Amino acid sequence: MKEIAIVIPAWNEASTIGNNLSEINRCIKDIEATKFSLLVIDDGSEDGTAEIVRKISSEADIAVSLICLSRHFGKEAAILAGLEHSQDYDAVIVMDSDLQHPPTLIADMVRDWQSGFQIVEGVKNSRGNESLLRNILVRGYYRIFTFFTGLSIEGESDFKLLDAAVVSAYCDLTENNRFFRGLISWLNYPTKKIPFNVPDSSRPDSSWSVSNLFGYALSSVTSFTAFPLQIVTFLGGITFFISLVIGGKAFFDKLTGNAVDGFTTVILLILMIGSILMFSIGLIGVYVGKIYDEVKKRPKYVIDQIKSDQGDYK
């Protein structure tokens, strides 16, 4: 019998985690020839999420384990913690705790995995009752990411089934700044995509604000490619060319006695060049900060407590 772990990152999900775990259990209990275990990663919740999961684990008819991180490390770290503690399973499913990823698809994912695909991922057809602004920002992000990296991840989600070989390869990556969706795509194992619609009953904005999403987008792009730094060089070349043209014209006007005061032109040039310089310095600062984080070699997450069938331990 194949064993599959379902990794569920959770942050401040006390109001929904109980019903959601029950729904997941209902959808997987009739899948044949497969033994499932639930692994909830509490990413520093402050609303009692861990206590609810502990209560569920003592009453459930399925194995439910809990890993409590010592603080909020972010979703990427929570996913990594779950995968690193699931390497003994034949496959691992990663899904959100708010049921934006419908558990009814798990049976199809398992069937496709058994047919030979090492990655089976859910791709969003629609985004449920998500706000228009959020929808526009997300779609814009997908296009920017594709432009910079050459990888198309539009519509892809963290809802994935990963074969044990894929889990091992992902965990062997040494970088601290990770982007789960991008790196799984980069690994390029045989993949099957399953479209799904985000249920309207799921929370529209989950626990992610627009500012959280913007920071996540910036981090994912700069963690995955250095191409934006090449754009800085390109912009420098353009401004240098413009300065040669304007400088040449000014010198020609001086020689022919047609030089005129160009206060407005000078101010515009100063503003343009100054803006490009500040943008460039800021972008370079982001990359230097990431280098700094890598050099420090801090752990990607810190575990406070683990609860499994064998009991609680530090």
C-alpha cells in the first residue's frame, strides 16, 4: 500500500481549520490502496490554531501530525518544513488550509501519479470571489515572472502532488530564499496539470494582504533570477546614449553660436537620471540583502514542537 502525506501550512486559521481538516478527511477516506497522513505546519499562529489541531489529532480516525514553528517564518518555510519531514512517504500533497484548493481533486491527483506522472499540480481556471484588484495584480505578476525567468506559471498554485523523488530533489536545494512554485517547475519532472475553480465559499483574500502579495512577488522574482540586474545595465546604456546625443547637439550648437539656455532640459535630465539611479540602487540593494541572508546561513525555520502518533517532543 502506498503512503501519502498531505502537508498543510496554516497561519491563524483557528476559525476554519477544524471543518477544513474534516472535509479533507472525508474526501480521502474512500481512495483505495492508499494510506494518508495529515501533517499541519503551524507557522507561528497566534489564534490557537495549534490547540485545535491537537484536539483533532486525538479524535481523528486518520493520522494527524502537527509541527509548530517557533515564529512566523512565512509560507515557503512552512512548506519546506513539511516536505523535509515527509521524505519517508511515497508521495506528498501540498495544499492550503483554507480549502481554496478543493480536496475533491485529491483522488484524481493520486490516479495521475499512479499512472506515472511525478508531479500533479492544480491550475486555477477561476479565482473564486477574489477581488478585482487582487485578480489584476496576480495576473500582472504572472506575466512579469514569465518575462524575467522564461518559466510560465500562470494559474499554477501550491496545490501539488509530488513524488518522493521530487520531494528529495527539492529538499536537496541549498538556497534559503525559495519560491516553491517556481522551483518545482524548474525541476522539470514529468507533470500533469489539473484545472480547478476556486470555490466561492472559500475566504476571498485569506490571510494575505496586497502588501504581503507585493512583497512575496518581489521576493519570488529576485530569488529566482538575476535578470532585473541586467535591465539596470540596459537602462544605464540607454541614458548614456541619450547623454551622448544631447551632449553632441549642445556642443554643435556651441560651435555654431546657436547655444540657448536649456534650464528645463537640464532639470528633466537630472530628474530622469536621478530616478534611474535610485531605482537601480534599490534593486541592487534587494539582491545584496538576499546575498546577506544566504551568507548568514540561518536555519530556514525553527521548530518549537512536533506532535505525532508517537507523542509530543521538542
